[in-house]
Amino acid sequence: MPDSVPSVPPPGTPSPRTVLVVDDEKNIRRTLQLVLEGEGYHVLGAETAGQALAVLASPETPVDLAILDVKLPDMSGLDALARIRSDEAIKDLPIIVISGHATVHDAVMAIKLGASDFFEKPLNRERVLVSVRNVLDAAKAQRELARVTEQQLQRFEMIGRSAPMQRLFNEIDKVAPTKASVLITGESGTGKELIARALHRLGPRADGPFVKVNCAAIPRELIESELFGHERGAFTGAQQKRRGLFEQAHGGTLFLDEIGDMDLMAQAKVLRAVQSGDISRIGSEHTIHVDVRVLAATNKDLAKAVEGGTFREDLFFRLAVFPIRSPALRERVEDIPRIAEAFMEQFARENGVRPKPIDDEVLVALASRKWPGNVRELKNVVERSAILSGDRVTIADLPEDPHASPFEEEAETPGSAEPSQPGDGSDDEPMAPVGPPHAGPHMSLREYREKSERQYIVDTLKATGWNISRTAILLGVERTNLHKKIRAYQIKRGEG
């Protein structure tokens, strides 16, 4: 059973963070206990995986971090790690794996199973303390991120830590409480409708209706009838009176999606409705006043459409009182891992199954794609991977990237390329670039390789939350060599 039990701290004092040390060598457990307790941690000990799992299952002994040996008498530490990750109650527990007989396979498997760090015995006191502190701090930051993400989902139905998304959330917060018309621009699949719904939900008309019309999906001859309604007998087929969407949105919000595809004649009537609130059904001489906030969205350049005479200038300025741009997914690569995980959770919820873990290699690969279809395309890829995969989503389950260049060269074998480390002749295995960097007219092959390698390292660091150990495993290099490359390329934490 555990070597020690948690003591209750005096009232008013913060509880020390608890570390569970799992190792069948008593001297290792004792040494780690002395080292960690000297830094203020509370330490529990277990000599078998079974004991450790029993401790973790007990609500009376909450554990903040486990240090787990690979070789244990009853089951492998990696098997125990897999069981922890499959237990919904403790699946997010931070774990450091240690081993006296480490192999590359063990290290790779530990990281794939979600270990936060991996190092060999004999243990170095300073490294243990630094690793424990970093892992606990990262777990705390992850919990805070999860809390903020949940708040974002509840408030905006969108998530993102990137600068473009933070600007977007700030703009929504500022304009939502007003009556101003908003023109939402952006590429297809970026979530323009979600922005419109957030503006409605966070505004004073939240209790009123939210009515959406896709202007591109309605035939030109029917758009006026859809928007403004018609009287019985107004035209062939009008067998009964019909309220238009402006009337249906009275007291709420009308969202005109793909406004750039609207007919010029309909634009004139929309302008009148936006300016005065007055509309007339087709076939009626009476005017109806409606109280509607109009939001519009388009993936077209309306300024160019105005110049080309296909969009009314007065309507453009009336709609674009407050323009909002929905950022493309490639502009917020750092958000991709969390978005992918959120789509996995949504897929599991909708299909009544448990969400599958997504391997770090998959998240790195997703972050390296171009995504011309933006968030909508990412959702499709995640759902397809969830269907094709087993217990977890691996790189083999990822659908082929249809946008990848067919002319990419195969990766060179170790030793066949010139040194990729700038200036030091490192013989590390060269890394393939995430995507071709912009090559200047006088960029040498060496400069191109170095720029590509630097970008790949940055993208992988971002995808792993700047976790050096995980990044080194994914890139297939030693931690020390990764640190050398980070220094040589002058990579700063959080850049990009």
C-alpha cells in the first residue's frame, strides 16, 4: 500500500500539491520523497501498478502528478499508463515516466500515451525538480485554458487562443450590444454564421427570432417574395398570403448570408427596409413597419463588386457600418489542435460514443495543412478519422491531404544531405518542411532547407504546447539537439 497517507493541512493554508511515486525500488521512492518534500510537495508511494491505480481511484487521496517507472512487478508502467488514460476520472492526470532500462520504443510509446516527460535513471535531482515544476505548471495552465475555452464556447460557440480570434471576440463584444448593422466577410467555411449568431445572442434582441436566409440559394425570381412576402394571387402560384423573412424577424435579427449574390432589384428594396424599416409584400399597396437588426455576410469582395456595378454602393455602406472579418484557419494554426479535439468531442456526443484521443503526430500533421476549406474542412477530416480509427486516432487514420503538392520530394536519408544545423555541421536526420517557404530569387538550397526546418520546428512546438520533450520525440531528435536548433534559429517561445 502507499508509503504515506495525505495529512490534512491546518485550516486556511493552501494544500500542497501531491505527487505519487510508483517504483518497486524502495530506495528510489525514498529518494524522490526526500527531494520532493524538501520543495514543499506532498508525496505518496506505491511499489506496484495495482497499488498506484488503487490510490488514483480513491477520492480521499487526490493526486496532482504521478512519477511512473516502466518496469513494475505486476504490469508494465506503460500498460498502467494506458489504463489511466482510458479511465475518464483520471485520464488527464499529468504523468512523468522514468526507466532504468530505457529504449527509444519505450520513450516513443510513453509520449504517445500522453506522458508529460520521460527520463532515465539514475535520476538527477535538479532535472526531477524542474520537470515536476514544469509539468504541474503546464497542467494548471491547461486547466485554465480548458476553463477559458468552455467560457468561449458558451459565449461565442467558437474557440481560439490566437491573436486573430481574440480580436474577433473583442469586436463581437463591442458591437453586439448596439443596433449597428454588421457586414461579416471571410472565406467559405470560416464560421461567419457563428459570428452572426453570437452577435444576436449577446445583443439586446437575444429573446427575439434569429432568421437566416442564404441569398445564393434562392432563385432570383423568388428572392423578393422570400424577403418581403406576398399577397394571395400576387403571381402565378401564390395561392395564399405569405409573410416574408423581414416580418418573421420582427423584434430580432435577420442574417443575410452570401449577400454578394443578391439581385440588384432586390438590393434596392433591402436598402429601403434597412434605412426605414418599411416593407411591402408583393401584390400589396400597404406598408408594414418592421423592427429588425440586419447582419450580412459574404465571401466576395463587395468593394470590387461595387466598382463592377454588381452591388449597390449605398447598400454596401449601409450594411458595413461595422465590418468584421472572419479569419481563415491558416491564420490561426495554433488553434487547430484544440478545434480538432472539440470536433472529436462533438462527434462522440452526437454518436453516443466516447471521444478518441488524437495522437500528437496527427495534431502536428493537421497544423501543417493548408485548409482552403477552413474550419468546415477540418471538421470533415476529424469526423472521418474518428470513423476510420480504432481506440485512438493515429497518423495512419488521417485521410490523405487532397491539397498537398504532388511534386514534393521524398525525405533524404540520413547522411545524404548537407548539414541542416546552421554553422555547426550537425549530423541529425534532416526534417521535411511543413510547407514550402517562400523562396526568394537568390535563396540557396541550404538557405531553403534551413528556413523549412525552422518553420517545421516552430509548428511542432506550437502543436505540442511548446513541450520540448514531446517535440523532440515527434521530430526524432535528442532534447539537447532540439535545444541547439532552437538557439541556432533564435526561436522564441510563443512566436507565430
